Amino acid sequence: MTIHINNLEFFAIVGILKDERTKTQRVVIDCVIEYEKGFIDYADVVSFLKRTMREKEFGLLEDAIVFLAESLKKIYDNIEEIELKITKPDILSDCKVAVSKKFKFC
């Protein structure tokens, strides 16, 4: 089975620039979760992603992606693969900036 969470959009503090540490900015997460057995509650995954990004106020997107993937694997041990992409669409005026990574747990 594959869960696709696309364009999950919310505001959070994330980044290392001075303004990024004091003001929230728009963040967009795309997540693909592969699993074969059991059940994964995608509504809980969405809540976890938003809550964790808001609470942790990550400095680097890279740190956020690793933390989110490893935490989801601990919550749902039946996850075989996770692909996460975090986009900061408003940080630069002429493009959207994103970081992504695929994790294989099998």
C-alpha cells in the first residue's frame, strides 16, 4: 500500500536566517509512505507532521526531514519506505526551495 500526502500547507518557524527564527513562514510537505501490512492512519500522520514542525522549530530542513522520518517509523513499525519533501515556497522571490529524501527501512 502507498499513502500519498500532497501539498500539506501550514505556517511554522523553520530556517536559520534571523527573520526565519522570529516569524512563521509557509511550509509545504509532500509525503509518500510505503507499507505492506497493517494500517497507517493518514490523518494522524498529517497531524504529527504539522504539530512536530510547529513545536520543534527546526533550523535546517535536512534535520526536520530526518527527525520526521525516524519518528514516523517509530510510531508505525510497518513502514517500509518514506519519502519526504519540505518546501519553503516564499523564502526567495524567484523560486521555491525544497529539500527531499527517501528512507528505506526494509
